[in-house]
Amino acid sequence: MSTAQVAVTTKKDWSSDQEVRWCPGCGDYGILLAVQTLMPDLGIAPENTVFISGIGCSSRFPYYMNTYGMHSIHGRAPAIATGLAVARPDLDVWVITGDGDGLSIGGNHLIHALRRNVNLNILLFNNRIYGLTKGQFSPTSEVGKVTKSTPMGSIDPPFNPLAVALGAEASFVARTHDLDRKHMIETFRAAHEHHGTSFVEIYQNCNVFNDGQFDDVTKKQARDEMMINLEHGEPVTFGTDGHRAVAMGVDGQLRLVERSEVAPEEILVHDAHRHDPSLAFALARLSHDDHSPTPFGVFRDIQRPEYTGAVADQVMAASERNGPGDLAGLLRSNGTWTVD
């Protein structure tokens, strides 16, 4: 990313002149507003920023940003973004995807971008349904989900997006939701500041095909008791007046406890910078459904070698050893033949 001085911008500078076309009440509007509100504070320029999406409702995002962008192929946004980030490391590259686009046909591309640690910011909108194609079950839909494609209920165990990302050794993993603009902005800012691949799952309501999926957790009246806010270096407590907490048993399992029933030293202290991903993985799996306390915030934020820099180092080393590249010579090397 470029560190050169850039002109001061406003939200208007980052908003395109295109009419925003999502269903009225869609959670995508809130996410778009959060991103457009954040961008002027990042010290970057619209002309040095790129949004790349795949296919799905969320993938209309690049149209609404006054930046460079590409509405690409189903599931392939991480692959296209990887190519751009490697070729132009001076750019800020964002990937917009959904639970269907990113975890079904695009699952392979997603996990390899994460394991390579390409310098990308990946925002995955998770509404646990296929919205663009009118309401089929998705890779994150719960077992028993009745949809147009599962009239007797889904029998597929769902993916946990954060667990998938952590399993791929993602260096930055976080979760936020579309009803809290401040939390989204803080989370997206932390993702942008991270050098390497940042992965953010966003609970996003599809009010047409899966309305209220996350209400028991994210609605304002439920948040105190149901949202577990993770802060690095702080005890993991939640509930009205912080009466509940997360504790780790001697068996290594995380449990939800009443704070008054355990000693202070038994309460888990969140360590987002812990290199071993097992604790972040356990937190990601703490919630088993949409009706139980669920962690939000930054689960993991570590530093490890970034892919773009490693590629550049190899190219430089090859150039110093072999001299300037000869594309014409490569095309006519031993791997070619002539057909009469």
C-alpha cells in the first residue's frame, strides 16, 4: 500500500453516482455506508483503491464505490484480487463476497488466498441463504433449513466461516454485523491496518429470503446478553453489567459461566496476537446456533510472511541472477513446436 501523502477526502468522494439497487431494508446498505464512511479516514486515495467482487447480491458493491473495481466471476474474486495485489502492491485491494460465492464455488480460491497471506481485505457477507437466485440454502444454512431447494430441510452441516479461515491459517480473522455501524467501522479499520490477508465475516440480514436470522443475537434488545465482545488483553465477559464470562476448563474446553461463580483468574483473557490459532478457533466455535451467545470482534491478528513481498523478492533474485527477462525467447523455447 502506498504511504505517499494523499488529498483529504469525504464520504462523497468515495460514493459513486450509481443508484444503489438492493431490496429495501437489506443489510447490505448498512455495510456499504460503513465502508464509505470509513474510507476517508484511512489516508488512501480512491484512485489507488480497488474493490473486486464475485457473484451475488453483495457483489454489486464495486458499482457503488467511486474507486476502481471489478464485478468478476462466481467465486473467483480472491484469485483475481491475488493477481492484482501481486502485480500492483501499491494498491489497496478489497474483496467483497458472500457465503455462497465465497464458501461454495469459491471456497478453493478463498482458502488459498488466506493460506498464502496475500495483502487483501476480504469482507464476507453471511446471510445464510442464496439471495440473488431467490432463496436456496447456502453453505452456512443450518441443518433443517427449509428453502426452495431443500423443501424437507437441509441435511448438510453448515460451514463456520471463521473456523474455515482459521483452519487455513488466516493471519487476521474478525466478525461484525450489519446493525452496528460503529462496530463495523472499527473492525474494517483494524482489517485494513493489518499487513496480509484480513478476513471479516459480517452477519448480514436478508430481509426477503431469510429475515431475522440473527435477531436473537444482534437486535439491540438482545445484544447485552447475546453478544460477546472480544478485546485483546481484556477478560472475556458479557451480559448486563458483565455478569457472564467465558472460562477455559482443565480439559481445554471453553464454557459460558456466571462471573460470580468462578475466580477472576479463571476467566479467559483474550489474546488476539497468540500465534497458535487454537484459542481463536475455540472462540469461533463457542456459539453452536443463532440463539446462544456469540463472539464478535477480532479473533486473531498475527504477523507472518506476506505473499506479495515474497513474490517480489523471488522476481528480484531471478533478475539479478539471470538478467532481464526475455519474453520472446521464453515463448520460442523448448516448450513450443511448429505445425505445418
